[in-house]
Amino acid sequence: MAGPDLAVGAVVVDDDRLLLVKRSTAPGAGTWAVPGGRVERGETLAEAVTRELREETGLDGACGAFIGLTELLPEAEDEPHAVILDFEVTLFEAGEPVAASDATEAAWFFLSDVADLRLAPGLAEFLHDHQIIATFT
């Protein structure tokens, strides 16, 4: 039996806005999440963070400090057990994201509006617990 998938997330806050992508695959298909995905073999965590950011949004940035982790347990037989390590990311140049890879949409949301979105499992709690958003529903 295989162990959990290791994944990363890019938490990009710019001008009181959070960068989010709408996921097209499980877990959380159809929900908004921070850009991210699986760490590939031979790739550092920082490389995975910046690659996933570029692949899903077309934006480039520098991986910063580790924020925290989320563990997603499978709710269905076809869903993976995932451990997601989230990092602060600073963009090299501010810009509008363009969705690609496994993201169907990419957009900036004011921090005050994030809790009103249909977020990926555990994301609202994570963002609140790490003082990125003030409240969650």
C-alpha cells in the first residue's frame, strides 16, 4: 500500500488580495485553492512550489517561508491521502493570472472576500489558523 502523496501550495498575498485557482481534479475539484500540486521525484519543495505556481497561473515567484501543513484524508476510494506543505511566495512581478494545467480559473480575491468562496477542503481553516484571513464560514 502506498503512503500519502506529498504536495505543496503557494500562498501568494499581494495588496490585500490572495491568489486562488479553481481545481479541475480531486481532491476538491470545482473548489478554489491556492496554486499547488504534487512534488515530483528529485524536486526540492521550493522548486515544486514555483513550478506549480507557474504551471497553474503563468506567474513567477520566489518561494519563501514555510507556513504550515494540511493533511487530507481520502473521502472516496479514488481520492488520494495527501499531505500539503504550504509556503509564502513573493511574485517577481505582479500580474493577472492565466489558468492552465489542472486549474480551470485563476484569480485574485480580496482577503475579506475569501471566506465567501467555495474553498477546497480545509483551506478556510488553514488560512484562518495562520492569520491570512480574519474569518471563515
